Amino acid sequence: MAMTDTAPRTLVSGSVRAESAVKRLDAVLIAAVLALSGIGLVMVYAASRDSLLAVGADPGLYLKKQIIFMTFGLVAAAAAVRLDYRSFLERMPLAFVVLVIALLGLFLVPAKNGAHGWYQLGLFQLQPAEFGKIVVIGCLAAYGAAQRNQLDLRRFTFFLTIAGLPTALVFLQPDLGTALVYLSIVLVMAWLAGAQGKHILGLVAAGIATAWLMIRFGVLKEYQIKRLTSFIDASASAQDAAYNVFQSKIAIGAGGVTGQGLFQGTQTRGSWVPARHTDFIFSVVGEQLGFAGGILVVLLFAIICWRIWRAAVVARDPEGMLLCVGVLGLFVFQIFENIGMTMGIMPVTGIPLPFLTYGGSSTITAFFAIGLVLNVAASRFR
Amino acid sequence: MNTQQRLRVIGVIVVVLIAALAGRLGILQTVESADAKRQAARNIFDTEPIEPTRGRILDRSGRVLVDNLPLNVVRIDRKKLKKADRVRTLSRLSALLDVPYYLLERRLDDNAGGEFSPREVARGVKESVSIELAEHPERYPGVAIGSAWQRVYPNGNIAAHVLGYVGKVTAEELARQPLALGYARADFIGKTGVERAFERELRGEPGAELITKDRLSRVVDREVTKEPVPGKDVRLTIDLDLQKLLEETLVQTERAARQNVDADNPAVFVKATSSAGVVFEPNTGEVLAMASHPTYDPREFVPSITQERYDELFKGEEKASPLTNRATFGLYPPGSTFKPFTAVAGLRAGMITTQTVVDDQGEFVREDLCKRRVKCRWQNAGKAALGITDLRKSLRVSSDVYYYEIGNKFDDLSKAKENGIQQLAREMGLGKPTNIRLPDERAGAVPDEAYRKKLTSLYGRKKFPNDNWFTGDTINVSIGQGEVLTSPLGLARGYATLINGGTVVDAKIDLEIRDRAIGGAVATAGDASTGAGAKPPATTSTLAPVNPSTTANPAAPTSVAGPTVPAPSTTTVAATELIVGAVGAPDLGIPPGTTLPPIDAKPTVENHLDFNENDLSVILAGLEDVTSAEGGTAVSAFEGFPFDKCRVGGKTGTAQRTGKQDTALFVGFGPLPNPKYVVALVVEEGGFGRQAGAGVRRVFEGLCGLPVNPVRSVTGGGAEF
């Protein structure tokens, strides 16, 4: 793996190279992502049509919007495949500044549902924190590759500081879930960049201590604590987060092996499970498609993770490898947290399930991240 | 650790995490699936009971005495009302229902009788309330609108003691009821009277409804899984018009009695604190009317009564326990009304004949007892000397001395006790329950030595120190004093035994239990067998007045026919036809033209005695003299009564009670020669028995289709009692 490529770089590589790259793209990864996206579209429709009908809206409204998002996502993925990821990484400092400004700017727009999460652009909402995941991955990949295997405490601290600023801003929105996604990205990338085990452990210990202090001194809102602890005993009360998890588990359990059937199922159709087309979409899969559908989704995610991991293994340079591992951390944490939450083994946080959850910013981000991985995997043949 | 190794660690962690997801998914959707399916069903399905419509209570011709009014109720299911929503929801409800917040809260938190069933917080709510609750379930979590009924009394408080009232089932009742009856804590149950005695028939069976809901508790679907079976109607033996007449009469009799002065203390007026009366069919045992005064209004118990109101209405000495049905629960010494039983006992034992005469000098003395310095003198009231007295006269003038002589003979003949007065009185039904199907009957007592010993052993020597039977005790019993106790109903039944020729019949309050759904052509099936007498009463708007010479109904069952009395009519319908009195268009509870099914009027016979026909006729003659012959104790009460149209006999009783004014009693029967009615009337602290006779007279005016006059205050006559 060449560590010192001095050739001049442009952001988008030439068309001839792109053509050859297309032939080298990971077909397995693409197939898995497309299959999941297809399932996602059907489930978004299944999850939303009843509520939309109930308020007299077009039952296909969210489906149509999600198709648009996925189209944008495919375009973003194609762009990610075509660009030169090393020159892309070189532009990360600028992207970082833009991200921080965008996150700071959020505090100037009035809060919605108690959070400063997005910019309203016409019909669509722009969530900087979603795109920020890529920026954080990019920044850490660039710095990590440069300082690889020499991450002493000072460099490790700087490494953390890069990620820490946006993470803190996201946390203050407040969006605890996405902040945790950032943290998991930091952890996995620091590990791969050669951080010492004791530093990593120290970071984890510091995180726990901070969490304890925040709970102790009331920085976390009561509902946030409730959400985080609800998975410990979800059936204890029919209140709020715990109640939602309780109903979600009932939905998935009621699906059984073969499911209640697509567009069937009292739990997800009768509004017992909340946020069905977003955070709790896996409950809809579980109830309507059963274990057969649920395990298929988990398998497809497993394939995606495997292919991302493989891309990291075969990456021709540390930048590519770190990029892939960052995306892997992003996906694995989101998958495990989101699906785990619907089954009551993880706390309740508002984290999207890649390719399934309805939403523009998260869908485009996920596709773009896959594009980067495809790019890295294809670049080794260069 | 080099980079490749670090990558491998990441790979392992990823595999572990994804395997954990797959494993959890597998467990959730196989092992835990059945449980989750149940939970899911519980989420959306709710079973709600459908209250059956309670049966109505009808009078004997089908007029409605107790009906149901369907209404809406508001219930709160506490399982579904979250703590966080509680204050907001109750505040909204309070405004919507116009019920104070604290009251809603109290009803919601009322835990008596089980924690889990929904609480009823309001009933009889307006339609607008129902609509608001149905349209905005999200504003009222856990609140549901349901249907219920409540009792209505088209005739006000008429027959309150017979009908009784319903109330919410109590924890105690729930614990006592077999679970199979399936009462929930919001259910109503009969508390007293017919409502309680016929609870099983009246209630019906609750149905069930399966309700499908979404998360916001909006009802998506309703499906009746079990139809409720409505309660059956109970048709009583009571005649509404006669009942009204009797109740008015009680009030009038008390009022008239209060114009008299107390015989023992001329400085005070008679108190007449309370009274009770019964109209009894002597052959069938049917209770045609039964009243107790003071009374209460069952409407006070609808839908329920507060403790404060209950205390206000019913507590306190001066209120004289208006909830008590004195006709069955009140026990009174019968006094002189007991004399015919002593006479029959004396005749049966051969101690007297109808010809036996006693020279009544106003006093009976036992010299031997005087020497022993115990009570040895028994006097007539006012020590009146009534002269030469035979059996017939003894009844007319109510000579005590005559009966002291009989009592004294039984007292001497200690070995003949088994053939004594008490034995005979019990054989005729006194001191025994009439087995009327009402929850509050007391049997009374005819005391003897065994009775005293039983009381002492049951309740202790402290309360009943006297467990021996002494010389002289039987003398007291002979005139219905000395611990002899009977309810007005029991007394009427005792006279019925005398009049119907010796058959002790059970008292009856119900004619028929009928399905409400049954209308139209029900009755055809059994018509032929009941004979000519079975004319449907409901179709006749005016009932024929009594004809004293009515011939007996030929369709009498043989079991009742006594040897000395002409066969009595036993078809109740025939009896109904004889009931007249306060008319007025019957408010029929059944559609016009409906034929009431024939009633099996066979009475339940407890015992039968064979009386000597001659003896009985002398006794009846003596009793007829009481009202209508010179010197009869009730002649003043029956002054001007048209005996040519309706012959009525009877017996006065003026019973002494320690610490109280005398109890006035009268038992009348008629129309002779084949009496269809026995009327017993008791006025507590009412003075002379003849005043009660004045009340009975008025009832017979109604029974015989005569002009009904107000009850007069019967003064004069001095020594009569």
C-alpha cells in the first residue's frame, strides 16, 4: 500500500478510469443494498399508508417521497464512486468548517419538537447531522491515515477533538442518538488508526463517567434517561418509551415465523407501535413478514457489513481502509442500535435503520457512504 | 497488534453483534411468539359485559309496579387511565358532566368489591355527553360510555315493602354469592323484598361484547359474542288497587286512633306509631295486598342512596324504622285474636263443648296460687262482669274469663300438653313461618316449656332467666298474651286455616314468573284444563263487584277441600275477578288483548286438620257476631256496614306490651259464608282492637264493591277490647 502518493489530485477522476471502475464495483454489495432498499420502500408504504389514509392523505405519499430520496441517494452513491477519495479527503477541513457552521446555524432556527435538528427546505428537511457522519468519517480518515500508528496521547486527543466538536453540537440539539453514532465512529476508527488500548479504554471510562455526571446533575432530560434505561425492563410500565418498546416487541413476536402478512398485523396497523415508518420500521417487518422477513433483512445487513469490512481489508491505502471502517462503524452501530431497540435489547434512541427508515438526509447519507466503500474497493485495482 | 489484526477484531465484534440480533429475533418470533400474540389480542380486544334488562314486577293483572328506564352511564377503566392523564381527564369530565371533581375522584377510587372492574362515575348522562365521549376518546383516556337501566316506579311508593329495592352489589354480597352467578362490582342486586327474593329470576343473564380498538381507544368494531338473556317478569299476587286501598287505610287508621285517649292513662292520646296489614286469600294463600306503615320511597334508592340521606330518612327512634316490613317482620302478641285457637284446642281436648257456659264475674282466681303468694288473679279488661257466657258469646264480647277457664284446665292437665293450646295453635300455623317468598319473615312464637328452655340455651340465662313453665303461664297464653307472638301475615294465615276448614297453606307473593318476550297467544295451551273460572283478568278493564252469594268454583283441587267448608275456589283468576275497590283504568304492563297464561294456583299445603263442622260453625257465628251482633266488640267499628250485601266476621285484639301502649289488632274475614279474604290489621300502640277493626271495615268496603268511607275514630264502648 503506497503511503506517499504525490500525483496531483482532482476531486472527480477521469471518465476512462471511471468506466473501468464500474466494472470492478462490488456486485454483491450493490445487490444487497438494492434488495434492502426495495424491501425498505415496501415497508415504508406498509407502515405509513394506514395513518395517511386516516388523515385523508395520499396513502403513497411517504412511498413517493422515499423513492425520490433513494433516487437522490443513488445519484450521491454514483458521485461517491466517481470521485477520487483521496482528493475528497483533502477537502475535509473545508467540509468540517461547513459542518460546524451548519450545526451552529441550527440553533438559530426555532426548535421543532424540542430539538434543533434540521433546516426546512420547502417540502424537505435537511439534517446536517446526517451528512456530518460522512464529514466526521472523512476527517478522521484523513487525520488517522496521516498519523497512523503514532497516535500518542497528544495525537489521540487531537483525533478526539476533531470528532468531539460536531458530536457535542449534535448532542446539544439535542440528538443523543446521532451523537452516539459519532462516538462509535470515533471509537472504531481510533482503534484502527492504532490508538493504544489503554487510551480507548480510558475514553470509554470517561464516557461512562460523563454520562453518570450528566444524569447526576440533570443535564440529560428525564425522558432521555427513561429512553436509555427502558430496555432494561420494558414491560414494567406502559409509559412512554418503555411502552413503545413493549408494543414493538409484541408486534415482532406476534409476527411469528411467517408473519401476519404484508399490510396485515394489528400492532403496526392499529398504531400500537409508534414511529412505524421511521425509527420502528423493523417492527413492521417483524410483524408483517415474520422471522422469514426479519432474518432476511438481518442477513442483507450482514452481507453489507461483510462487504464493507472486506473493502477495508483490501483497501490499497490507509485512507481507504479508514474510510471503510468508519462507514462500517456507522452502519453496525445504527443497525444494532435500531433493530436492538425494536426488540428491547437496546435503549430507545432516534436512530434510522439504513435503507429502510423513511427520510431524506439519512437515506442519501447511507447511499453516499456505500458509494465511498465501492470506490475504495474498486480503487485497489488501480 | 497490527492493522490487519485490528481489522479482524472489528470483524469479530460485527459478527457477534449481528448474531445477537439474529438470535434475539429468533427467540422473539418463536418461543415468545404465542405470548406476544396474546398480548396483541389483549391490546385491541376488550370484552365488555352487556347488562341484561332486569325483569319487571307486575301486579296480579299485569299492571307494572316496577319498570326499567334505560340510560347512559359513564365508566372509567383505571387500567387505561394513566396517572399522568388523571387530573386532566377528571377535570375535563367534571366540566362535561357537571359533577364536582372530588366526587368523580371518590367514585373512581372506590375500591370496595374488587380493584379491576371499571368504575361507574355518572349515570343518566345527556346525549351530548355520550357524543362528546364517543367522538373524542383521546381527550378522555380510559373513559367509556355504556348503557344501563335503572328502576322506575310508575306508582310511586306503592307496595314499597313488598317490592323492595335494588342497589349496587357490595363486597360482602360478592363474597357470599357463588361465583357462578357472575356479578361484577358495578352490578345491581336486589336488596330487599321481591327484588331480593326473586333476584335470580329478575336478573337474567349478562351478555358479552367483543370490542376492537386501536391505540387511541377508538372503537373499531363491536361484536356481540353472547346475547344477554333479559330477566323474567314476576307477576305478583298483589292487586294494585287493593294495595292502594290498604295503604291508605293504614294511614287513616293510625290517624283515627290518635284521636282516642289511652285506656290506661286518660291523660295521653293513643300514639299509633306504626301499623301493618295483610289481605290474604284463605284457600290459595295468595297475598292480595300487604302494607306496612311508616313506609319509604324506593325512588330514594335510585340509583343509589348516600349514607347521609339514608340516616336522614331512616335512622332515629321517632322514624319507627320505615324500611321494616311489619307485615312479615313485625311480631305482636295477638291478644284476644288468639281466642278462637284456644277455643278450638278446648273443643278438641274435650274440655269444653259449644254449650259450655261460664259465669263471667270479671275475674278468674286461683286460690291455691294466692296461698303461694304468686299471681293468682286474672281479670277482664276493666274488670267488666259479662255474666253467663257460652262459646259464641265469649267471642262476641271477648270474655277473658271464659278463656282463662280453658287455659286453667290445660294448666292443670300438665300431662295433656301435647294436646294443648300451643300444640293446636302450631298445628294451625301460628308460630311458624308462612314460607312467603320474601326475605324478611319472622315466624313468631307460641311459647311452652320447651320453647323457654330453648331460648335460655340459645341466648343464655342472662337474657332468658326463666326456663321453666309455671302454673298460670298457660292461662296467659289462652288470651294470646304471655310471649305469644305473631306477624300480621302469620295471624292472617292462622285465621285462614280456621276459615278454609283446617288447611294450613303457605303464603304466596308470586303468581307467575314470565318471559317478557312472550306476548300474544301464549295462554291458549292450558286454557281448557283450568275450567270456566279462568277468565283472563287483564282483558277486563272493570272488575265485577263481589257478590256475596257467589257459588264456589267447581274447579277446586281436592287437596284443599276441607270437610266442613264448601269447596273453595282456587283458581286465582277467579279470585281476581272478585277483587274490586278503587277502580281506575288499569295501566297494563302487557299489550292490550294479551291473554295471561293460566296460573297453577294449587297452594302449598303444610298441614291439614279435621274440624268438627258444628264446632266450627259456632266459632264462626261468634266471630260474625263480633261485627254485627249486639254487644260485639267491633260493632261500633262496623256501624252502618251493609251486612246484607257483604257478611264480615272478625275478632278484635287489644294486646298488652310492657312499657308501651296496647297493640290494636283486628282480623276480619268475608264475605261469608265462603270467605275469600282474610284481612289482618295491627296498629302498634294503637289502643283498642276495634280501632283496627275500623280499618279492616274500610278494606272490606273496597273488597265488597261498596262505597269506601274514611276510617272513623271509634270511641265509646268502654270495656270492649
